[in-house]
Amino acid sequence: MTTDAQIPAQRNKRRLALIGITLLFIVGAIAYTIYYALVLSQREETDNAYVGGNLVTLTSQVTGNVQQIRADETQLVQAGAEVIALDPADAEVTLRQAEARLGAAVRQQRERYADVGRYDAMVAQRQLAVTRAADDLARRLPLASDQIISGEDVAHAKQVLADAKAAADVAMKQAEAARAETSGVDLQHNPAVLSAKADFDQAWLAARRNAILAPVSGYVAKRSVQVGARITPGMALLSIVPLDQLWIDANFKESELRNIRLGQPATIEADIYGGKVEYHGKVVGLSAGTGSAFSLLPAQNANGNWIKVVQRLPVRIALDPKELKDHPLRIGLSTVVTVDTHDRSGAILGAPMPATPVYSTQALQQPMQEADALADRIVAQNMVK
């Protein structure tokens, strides 16, 4: 039993316990307030964030039938590798036709250049005829005044002189036309030859483009092309996803954007790895509009049934390439993004366009020097007399 002397002691213990608990709550509240002011208020977090990346669509630049498909979905291809091969028969026939047209153009221009000398000789011949006709008329005029020859003979001589002058004028015009087509340029650089040479280069290029190359290194996805299919330029054949060029699109509420600036650090957790893996990145840009503004059917708020909906703005987070290599991600995976907004000295809008290309590829370049050399050899062969 509890005696009367023990009751005050128990009350004191309970009072001290309550005071201790109260102080503990007060200290906890103060600590949380300080933590919120120094840490939590300097962070913005969202789980409406997904992995983004480039989806490179592979298309053909020429028309043809698919002969080979050398890579299938989920397989890795390297930049410059031949992914799809078209039947080369049509392109080879077109190339031979272009070669024949180039040779014919060279031979035709050789004839045009030769015509210049022929027309010059004709002009000289016509001028001699004019001289002879003029001399013949000069001899006949005194005889006609003495009535030795008839006036009809004089009229005939005048007509011959007029015809000779007209023929000389025609010959001179023909010579001028021939020189206009050839003057100031040699045969190899004649516009007609250059045009035929360009057509040959185009046919050569089309023949090489029967091999459809991968512009970037990545994994094949969304293959829609089949063997034997007839494809045309611009038709989507498959997609290549370069998994070393990924980023995070974090959709923050408009009320969470006031403190977000470019360059702020961010931490990312992907659902695929959970809390075991943490990525580190930084804010590199904010979208120019909300997701609803760029949707296929934008919201029409100018009506009587308008209800305010909190909008979200995509914020792009760049990832650390080394962390991305160690723990690969896929486009579309869900993530949780936390942005440290303590440093707010950065810009709000995106950076200007850089001086160097953001993305580029050397895989699609063609050795046009080889085509030019082959065309020059065709020109030289057809210039041999």
C-alpha cells in the first residue's frame, strides 16, 4: 500500500516526467524548425520525374527493297555500323546510266568545241565568196555602161553578191553561237559536263546509301521494318536509343519553381534501384511552357466551368556520366528528384545556344572524293581522240 508520505513523492516524479516530456517536445519542435529553416526549406522534391533521352529514328534516304536487317531490338549497334541493307540492283543500273550520260556529254561537248574551228573556216570561205562576187560585179558594171552585156547580167551579179553577204552573215552568227558555248572554259569545266558529273555523283551517292548506317551508338528499339519491304525516303524503320545521353525531366509544381535556378545540384533515386543507388546531377534548364501548354489538346480555360488545376513545369536535370555508366537507366523510368535550392545565384532561364553543336555524327559522311575521282576518270576516257 502507498502511504501518505509516498504520495507527494510520486506526484513529484510524475510532474518531473511530464515536464521532461514537454521539454523534449519543445526541443524537438525547435530542432525541427531549425532543420526546416536551414535544410528542408532549401530543397524542392518531386516524385513526378522520369528518365528522358534521345530516340534517334533511322530512316532511308533512297527507295529500295530491304534485303538484310543486321540488328534487332535490344541489341547494341555502334555508330557507322550497317544496320539495314537494301537491294543494290536498281541503284547499280542507275549508276551505269549516269556513267553513260557523263561520257555522252563529254563527247557532245568535244563536238561543240570542234565546231568552233569549222564555223571559223566557214566564215573565211563565205568572206572569200563575197570578195569574188564583189569583184565580178565590179568587172560587169563598166561593160554594162558600154552596153556590152545586158542589164540582166548586172542584176544577177548584184544578187549573187547579196546572197554571198547573207551567207557570210549567217556563218558569222553560227561562229559566234559556237564560241558562246565554249569560250572562257575548258571542256572539263563546261557547264554541261559539270551537270552530267553532278548527276553521276548523285547516282554514286544513292548506290552507297543502300547501306543504311547507324548515326549514333545505342540500343535498337521499335523496329518496324521487315525483310522484303519496299521502303521510301523518310519512312521510320527503327529507333536507336543512346543510353549514354540520358537526363531527368522533373515536373515541379508552379509553386515549387520560385527558388529553382540553373546549376543547382540535385540528387536522384530511381525506382529500378531504390535507395541503394543515388545519382547526382544539376539543373540545366527549365521548359518554356507547362506540359498542358504543349499537349495535343490544350486546356480551354475560357469557359464557365473553369476549375483551377495546379500546373507543372518540366525541369531538366543532367546526370553524372560515370554514375550513369555504372548504373544504366532506361528512358521512361520513374525517379524521385530533390533539388538543393540553397544557392540561388544562377539564372532562371536557359543558357543561349552554344557555339559548338550539341549533337553531331560523322557516321553519315560519304567519301565524295572517291566519286569525283571516278567521274574525272570517265571524263578523261571520253576525251581521248
